[in-house]
Amino acid sequence: MILDQKYIVGRRPPAGCRSCQNPYSPFGSGSFPARQSRGGRALAEIAAARGVSPHQVALAFLVRQAPLFAIPKAARREHAEANAAAAAIDLDAGEVRRIDEAFPRGRRQSGVPTI
């Protein structure tokens, strides 16, 4: 599993980066990691400890370094408010490390969920 925010400011994103192909879908167009997957468990546990949703944790992770940003789709007001609230989540180093470990860098495998 790969989180899209795996590139360095000032460098081009890696080939095959989902955010480059589908910039309108930071959550992977319906392929958000299942709760029972390694990444899904990491996001869910961090979210539960903070009282937020796994999607909010993922969004906070993706936009934690300027100048990166995401514009996730929100069909309802509640979704837009939840997405906006993710900006206030300041993940600590341990949480970032845990997410990085759950979504290791490397070559993307076919059929692997991406958020």
C-alpha cells in the first residue's frame, strides 16, 4: 500500500504516483484501505485515539508538509466539514512513522489500495 504524499518538495513526484494520475481523488477512488488491512488498522487506531475518522487521519498525513494540498471530493456538507477539520490534526512523529511503516515506499503493486 502506498500513500501518495511520498515525494520531496522541489522534486517531481515518482512515476505512477496516483496523485499525479488522479489529483482529484486523494482517497483513491473507492480503494481506501480496509480496516482489517495493515494500513487500515494503523489509520483506524490513530483515528480512534484522536476521536476523528481514518479518512481525516489520512488527509492530515497527506497534507502535513507545505506546499502539499489535497482537494477531496465532498458530496455532502458533513464530508466537506470533516475534510476541513483534518487540517487541524497535527500528527506527531510516532503517528507519522506508524503510517509510513504501514504504507511503505517502493514500487506500487497492481491492485494495491492507494489513499
